[in-house]
Amino acid sequence: MTMIPALELKNVSKSFVGVTALRDVSLKVNEGEVLCLLGDNGAGKSTLIKILSGVHQPTTGALLVNGEEHRFTGPHEALQAGIATVHQSGGTVPLMTVGRNFFLGEEPTRGRGIFRHFDRKLAEQVALEELRSLGITNVTNGAALVGGMSGGERQALSIARAMYFGAKVLILDEPTAALGVKEASKVLHLVVQAQMRGVAVVLVTHNVHHALAVGDHFAVLIRGTMADEWSKGERKREQVLDLMAGGEAMGDLEDELREVRARGVAPQEKVGNEHVR
Ligand SMILES: Nc1ncnc2c1ncn2[C@@H]1O[C@H](COP(=O)(O)OP(=O)(O)OP(=O)(O)O)[C@@H](O)[C@H]1O
Ligand SMILES: [Mg+2]
């Protein structure tokens, strides 16, 4: 039996005025799988994510959710279809509390009529419970401001929120980019937990080691085209690092620099060398 992908792009291209950001890109991710999207600056990763999350519409090609074609007119529609995106900043509001951030736009209320109001206690309690269920135990006060939390904790809050509201697909844009080693590994733990709950995860990263730690499938974008794609275990770490460093381009650079050196040394160095001799 072939599985219907939770999310699929078929031959998607995206052009902005004067720039083609994506060219004929196809990819898919199944439930309970982690797809890592790798690529250098300007490769088209964010553009691709914006198409998956309904911010942009493809110029040509199709987006399928559970095998059905969708054309989102905005992020809200993607969210309703179960596609939650966590942007690099974590998408949280620093001057709001943990509880408020968790329920932003979906606030639980108490009372009726003019007595209806935000149920602060419930929001804070649920937020903490959900964080705890993901193993985040150092956030203990639901009334604390998110501005005082670490980058990793903010990412965790956004991921917990997405899962609580029933995300089937979780898209993370560079979630570990601004984090130290410990915080990054916490976020990677959350990725695996989401996966174990059956969520399809799309993880965008520059970090090959982070990708290899959690990925089931890998896709590399180079200048808007899908340059390579493979499943876990099909490539060695060195091959991936080489590809990410530009592989052949790095080889060319080394040759060029060798030539520059061979052509002549800089004047100050000459003096220094003669002196030593
Ligand atoms: N709204 C836009 N209008 C015009 N050009 C755009 C727009 N968004 C992206 N681009 C161009 O599309 C290309 C891909 O950009 P994109 O932001 O997707 O790259 P990226 O892989 O996310 O890079 P980074 O790693 O730096 O975040 C770039 O050349 C960029 O300048
Ligand atoms: Mg980007």
C-alpha cells in the first residue's frame, strides 16, 4: 500500500518580478516523518516554506494536502488544513505572558455576555501542562512574560502550541539557528516527539549535523532547484557536508586561491621572508 503524503509539492515554480526563486520543485512528507530541507542563503528555502504555509501561491505547479490539491489564499487557511509554521523568532510576543502567547487568537473564555472574559488561569495551566508533556520543565510560571524566556523555550512554546491545536504538519524555519548546543538539542528532541505523535515535520536548517540527527528524508535546494534528495543512511556525513559547502565550487575556490598564491606573494610578506632568510 502506498502512503498518501501529508503534504506534497508537485513541480512547483515561483517567480517574483525579475527573479525565479523556485524552479520545478517536487517534494513530499508523510505523517510521522521528518523532512529536512537544506540549502545555502538565497537557495529558496523560505520561499518554499511560504508556499507550504499559504503566504505565497505557486506561480505554476500544485500543493497537495493528504492527496488533495489546495490553493491557500493566506496562512490562516493553511493552519485550518493542519499546517502550522513556526518562524525563526518562534512567533511569540515578548510582552505577553506564556499563557497569553499559547492561546493567541484562540483565547479560552469564562462567563457569559458582558461578563465573558479571557480565562487566564486555564490558559496558563494548559500552557504549562503542554510544555511539561514535551519535557520542558524549567518554565514553571504561566504568568511570566515570554520576553524573559530563552530562544529554545520560545521555540518549544510555539511547537507545543501547534501540537495542542492539532497540527498535522509542522514546519520549522531554522529553529536552531540562533541557539546554543544545549538549547538546540532540546528543540531537536521536540522535533522527534512531534514525529512520534504522527506529525509530519518539515525542518529547514543550515546545520547538517542537526539535520542528520533527526531527518528521515533530505532535500537540498541550490539556486531554486532541487539539487539532491535522499533517505536516511543513503549518504555519508562527509558527502552531505561537501554538498552543503558547495562541493565542486569549493574545489574551484581552492584552485583559484592556489593560483593567486603561485602568481606572487604580497610585498610585505616578501620583506618578511627575506628577513628570515
Ligand atoms: N518577495 C520577494 N520578492 C522578490 N524576490 C524575492 C522575494 N522573496 C524572495 N526573493 C528572492 O528569491 C530568492 C530565494 O530567497 P529565499 O528567501 O527563499 O532564500 P532562503 O533559502 O530562505 O535564504 P536564507 O538562507 O538566506 O534565508 C532570493 O534571490 C530572494 O532575493
Ligand atoms: Mg530563509
